[in-house]
Amino acid sequence: MAEGHSIEDIRKHVRVYMMVFGALAVLTVVTVGVSYLDLPFAPALTLALVIASVKAGLVALYFMHLVSEKKVIFWMLALTFAFFLALILLFIAAKNGHGGSVLVP
Amino acid sequence: MQIPYTTTIRPDTGVYNAKLGVWLFLASEIMLFGGLFSAYVFLRMGVPVWPGEINGHLYTSAAEIVSIPLATLNTMILIASSVTMVMSWASLMMDNFARYRLYMGATILLAFGFLVVKAFEYGSKFDHGYFPAESNFLGIYFTLTGLHALHVVGGIIVNGYFFGPGAKMWKTDRARFINRIEIAGLYWHFVDLVWIFLFPTIYLI
């Protein structure tokens, strides 16, 4: 075995994979359902990103085995995610600071 | 001569080399797609109406241009392919090569299914004269989904290699082959993750 898992361990993993699949299917339906609420842009985006993050978290933690991964990987990803957020928020902060459209000088 | 740390854990990192390597690669890919996502935020926040005017028609919701049912189907296709991908790794861990081939084959077929649906989507856009240059919405839509589709093609090539000629390593270096499938799986899950974010932000909001 590559990383010391027994066959019984893998069978337990398989059960978890199927449960995560079910959760992802339900959350996809929720994602589409929520879009029919016709919310304004900012709350719509926030809600969409929260649901997407839950789905992404499930894929990352269980399909990509992050839940049992070494800390070095986890912290590297946390750092990456922090930079990703900064990238997105920079544009929003710049627009708010400017007081108008980002396209107008 | 044996390449070190392809199966044994490297003492300082705590993981085998390829695993650290692929996660570093995925971190760079997060920033690649992150840059394009921030471009989308930037373009969208700059205008009062989104998608806005295309070919003389004013659109107030993305659903008027793109197909939500097709994109939902594609979301389920990719999620299913992530399940079959991790099951192909689990099959190898349980010493079942035939099962591995079945699941890997399913992953590749689902990936092709995704591209077929994409081809229908793009085709219907082009039929209506909606090309990337026509508007900011179409530009960012084609760029984001196009780059993602290229990543799906890359995944098909890698998974196809491991389904076919690459599978010979199962006989010669079993543990290393299992690790290769784990790495390919990590890349494939990432492709799924990008779509999980793309779908609501472009199609639904």
C-alpha cells in the first residue's frame, strides 16, 4: 500500500465518498434554487460563494484527503487562499475608495 | 538508480515529493483562476447593468444568454467524475486493477461528456453571433470557461495516459503507480473545484 492504509480503511473512505457525493448533489440543487430568490448582487454573490465554499470544502477535505493530510500542505493552501481573497477584495476596496466606477479615471 | 521520495515520505516535508509538487502547482492554478475571477468582479462592478447591451439588445440577467440547465448538467457531470476518479484510486488501494480501469474509464468518459455539453453551449452562442469580442460579459465568460475547458482537456490526456500505456507501471512499481493516480486525482478534483465556483458566479448571479 502507498501510505499504510488497510483495506478496511479504504472501505470506510468509500462510504464517506458516497456521502459527500450525495451532499454535493443536494448542494447543487440548493445553489440553483437560491438563484431563483432574485436577491440584489452583493447578497446574491455572498450566498453563492458561501454555498460554493461548502461544496469546495467537501471536495478538498474528503476527495483530496485534506482532512488527514500533513500540516505543510494545509498551511500552504491557507496562505494561497488568503492571497486569493486579497486579490478579490482589493478590487472591491479600490472601487469603494474611489467612490465610483472603476472604469472612470 | 532510484528516484528518491517517489513512495517513501521525505522527512522534512512529511509527504512524498510528487504530492508537495502537485499541491504547489494547484496553488499557482488557484492564483491563475483567481486573477480571472477578480477580473470578472472588476468588470461587473464597473457597470450598472450586467450582462448589459449585446448586439443592440439589453440583457439584465445572465440566464437570458447562457443555459442554466446545461450548466447544472455539467456541474453534476464533473462532480460525478470526481467521485469516479477517487474511486479509481481507492480501487488500486484495494488491489483491484480491473475496478481501477472501470472507474478511470468512467472519469474520462464523463470528462468528454462535459466537453460535448460545452460544445453545444458555445455552438449556440456562435450561431447567435455572440463572440468573445462582442461584450465584457461574453469576453470574461469565454475566457473563464475556455481556460477551464482547456484544463479538462489536459486532464483527459493525463487520465488517458494512466488508463492506457501508463498503466504498465502497476506491474513494475505498484506503490509509485498508486501515487501517480493520487496526484492525477488531485489535479482532477481541482478542475472540478474551479467549476464549482464558476457555475454560480457566471451563470446564476
